[in-house]
Amino acid sequence: MTVQRTGATAEADLRRDYESLGERLARRGVEIDALKARAAAFGVAVPSWGVGTGGTRFARFPGPGEPRDVFDKLADCAEINRLTGATPTVSLHIPWDKADPAALRQTAAALGLGFDAINSNTFSDAPGQRHSYKFGSLSHTDAGVRAQAVEHNLECIAIGEAIGSKALTVWIGDGSNFPGQSHFTRSFERYLQSMQAVYVRLPGDWRLFSEHKMYEPAFYSTVVQDWGTNILIAQELGPQAFCLVDLGHHAPNANIEMIVARLIQFGKLGGFHFNDSKYGDDDLDAGSIDPYRLFLVFNELVDAEAWVEGFNPAHMIDQSHNVTDPIESLMTSAMEIERAYVQAALVDRPALEGYQDANDALMANQTLRAAFRTDVEPILAMARLEKGAAIDPVAAFRASGYRAKVAEERPAVAGGSSGIV
Ligand SMILES: [Mn+2]
């Protein structure tokens, strides 16, 4: 049992820790207040579906106070942002979050939230829709199914415009389970034609994100399976099309940070879906399995900030919370993502470049590890404190009684929607 430090004691402890870290960083030529300002400015979007308990193919075990609709989801997202100060935007998913756009916009504004990329869904059938996506959507062999999928994406753009989104994320489940089932070239050609029909209707200040995934739900081939196919899509469609990288959508041991670097180099990195995995697309909490990989991804992003004009990747959490309180998981994940960002900002880049040019492999690696080893928690906590968020968000959440309160207000509903892409 640890002693819970709260209030004035916690703040006094934090100020001492911050001062001490500031002294140590100053010896390395690093100004701690500048890092704190970067931490304070950092934000990652919360997916609306993440605040409901997730599940697996086998079962879902709902927790108390599950959100009943998009407005409950927004309330939970606001709680996450209130305590972390790091999640100012929400990413909606259509049709799960369909509601009056004016009401969505007003509710979000009242809660201090904005809207990030809007996500379409053509990987499952919505009640009452004319055609089924069982055998695909944007790449389907039937032109009627493809037209329906295109129309859905156009509807998502219209909803997004009404609520202030500036990007559409398209992930499809299209693929095949059997060798021979699909013609690789023809299905991809159909996909490109459908995406072109969406792309030409994109508002001028919007971005279109395509998200690749190696497998699942299709287990033999998927139409948008890897970053190679993804960059082809973005290059074929045009300057408003970008690649979205979900950390769980690669083969085991893939060098994701290098994929990130390549996409940046050719101006096609759109953003991320953050999560973590041990075996496949596990959708575990960001930074819970391999925080070093998360840091290495941010190392590329921070490097790019220095030389890519207008560099502005969209960051979103995309996880499934099966055994934790989703609000607690999303808060800790947002903080882990921000931690990796601040650690990456600590990398001594001139020194690193010197070691790279001199082929000093050991010192180059040590330069990265010196940043990764630095405990930047006082920087993150001070940034939170100064913006009125919590020094320790999870402790504050548990002390707030929020979960018990919403559990009373929100009777359990059968089969509440939750999903993960
Ligand atoms: Mn994703």
C-alpha cells in the first residue's frame, strides 16, 4: 500500500522534483521550461468508442456507467481532458456516433472539446442498409455496394464539416480468407476508383487518411495491407491524401519508426493510431508493452518538426480496454504518449548527427538512450498542474467518484456499441 500524497504535499513534492530535474537538465544544456511548454502544447485525440469497455471475439465484460450514447461519451472524454489536459479533441465514428451535428458541436464546446478526424465504417453492416459489406465495401465486386460505401464516406464528410472536423479516416476490412478468392489487382483498382470518388468531394482544407492493416478481419489478404500499398494510395489520390499508421497493424518486429521516417520524407505521413501490442493487433494501452518503440517513433516525429514545414500529424489513441476502466486507460495512455514525445524532445540532435556522421554506433545509440532513460514525469506533471489538470490523474479520478456517479445515472444497456479499428 502506497501513501497517497494529495493537495499541498503533492504540489510541494512536485516543485522540488521539477527544480531538481531542471538542474540536471541544465547541466546537459537543456532548458526545462521549454520542454514543459512543449508538453503543455501537446495533444492527442481520444476516440469516442474508447470510453466504452472493449471486448474480444470471445466476450465483452461491460463495466459500470458505460456511456449510452455519444453525449455520454463526450462527457467521459471531457473528464479525461479535465484531469490530463492532454486530450482536447475527440474522434467520432459514424454511424456509431450519429446525432444532430448542432447538438454535438454545442455539447463539445460546452465541455471544452473539439473534434478531430471523423472515422467512417464500411467494415460492418449498419441496421437497415441496402447492401452488405460481408464481401467488402470500397473494393467490392458489385458496383452497387461500392457506391453505397462511397456515399457513406461522403456523409461522414458532411457530418464532419458540420462539427468542425478537418480530416476523414478510412479503414476498410476488405480482403480475402482464401487464396484465389480475390484478384489482387482488380480489387485494388476498384478500391482506388472508390477512394477517388471520395477524394474529389473533400473540402479544400481537409485531409484524407487511409489506414493500412496487415490482417484481420480478412486472414489471407487485405486490400490495404501495408505501408507500401498505403503510400501508393496517397500518391495516386493527390496532395490531400495521407497515410495513417496504426502501431498495431504491422507484422511482428516491423521497424515502424523507419516506416514513419519514409512517409515523412515523401510528405505522406498523416498521423497515428496509438496503442501497443505483444503478438498482433492487440490494442493494448500505449506504452504498456514496448515504451522504447513508442519513444523511437516520436524520435522520428521530433526530428521532422525541425525540418518539415507545417508538420502536423494527427495523433489519436486507438485501443480496446477490456479489463481496465477505460477512462483510466485512456488517461495513462495519453500521458505515456506525451512522455515519449518529451523524451524524444530531449535527444541531443547535434550530438547524434555527429556520431552518425562519424559512424560511432555505440555513442549514437547512447545518445538516444540517455533521453529515453530520463524520467520526465515532473515536466509532465508540472505542465498539468499549471493548466489546472491533475498532478496524478488516476488518483484524482479515483478520488472524484465520477465512475460511481455515472453508474447511477447510466443504467446498463444491453449490447452497447463498442468496437475497435
Ligand atoms: Mn486504427
